[in-house]
Amino acid sequence: MPVVRHRAVPDREQRVLGQLFGQGIVGLVTLYGGANSHMAIRAAEFGLPAAIGIGEQRYRELAQARVLELSPANGILRVVR
């Protein structure tokens, strides 16, 4: 599972995210979903950058990475390493 590199998450917020998602995350990338999906809503609720429903081919490419850069505001979703 790749790591999304985007921003530092305050400790309190990281604890809540850890409880919800089971590990420290700073962004979400999903194979399926859309703007009104559960994960899109949760990402917005916690101020997490997200790429929801990116499709099978792109998801497979990104799943091979260790670190991703995700900046929805700038239209960036790329492999860092």
C-alpha cells in the first residue's frame, strides 16, 4: 500500500484518523466511488486530500508505489517512489 505524502497532520487528528482507518494516513486514493461516496464524505470531514474512484488501470499503477504525491487542488496524483 503506497503512502500519500501531502501534509503534516496534528496529533489529535492523527489519533482520530487512526481509530477510523487503522493506520496513520494523510490522504485517500480509492478504486471505486464518487463525489457522494462514503470515503469522499469522510475525507472531506477530516480535511484529507482524496482521489476517489480513479479506475482500475490508474489504481493498479499507483498500488505499486511506496510514496504518492496527492494534491487535488492542483490536479496532482503521481508516484514519488
